[in-house]
Amino acid sequence: MYMILQLYKEKYLDDVMMALAEAGIENTIVLSGESLSHKMAFSMPLFAGFRKTIGAEKGYANIILAIADEEQIDFMLQELKKSDVNFVDDGIGKIVLLPIHKII
């Protein structure tokens, strides 16, 4: 499976990276960025009125890309729970899994 993990809260980045390592998910790529709504509100004058409702923290986003088995991802989520990080229920991010047909 190809994993695309969207992380919305920067304070959990170290926890997520440690859980990935514990699960044996290697060769990951971490991309940093900001959400589209935050970018629009703070870079485009037309949307400046939304600045107060968007807030500062919601602009943060990390994308973590990796090839992993479903079992590894489940293990990673269990490791996060052991560290009192409930990735799914606390809205820390989202994980998308895509099937891989061929790796070259």
C-alpha cells in the first residue's frame, strides 16, 4: 500500500515519526506546508476577512509519504495510542492508503 498521511498538528510530528520507525515503515518522505484556506486568508486580500475564523494553528500541515503494509500502519496507530496520541479520534490527521500494482 502507498500511504499518504496528512498531519494537522505540528506538536505530534515527533510522535508520528517514532511510531513509523517502530512499525518498520522506512524510506518515508516528509513534506511541510500550509493549508489552502490558511494560504488564501493570509496571502490573498479578497479572503482577508476569514483570518479570524481560520486561526494560526490551522495553517500547518505535513504530508508523510511511504510504502507500507496495512499491518504496519495498524501497528503504528497502536504505538501512537500507547503514547496517549489518538490519531483518529483527536483529529490529528488523516491517512489515505492506495493499492500498489507495481514497484519499479
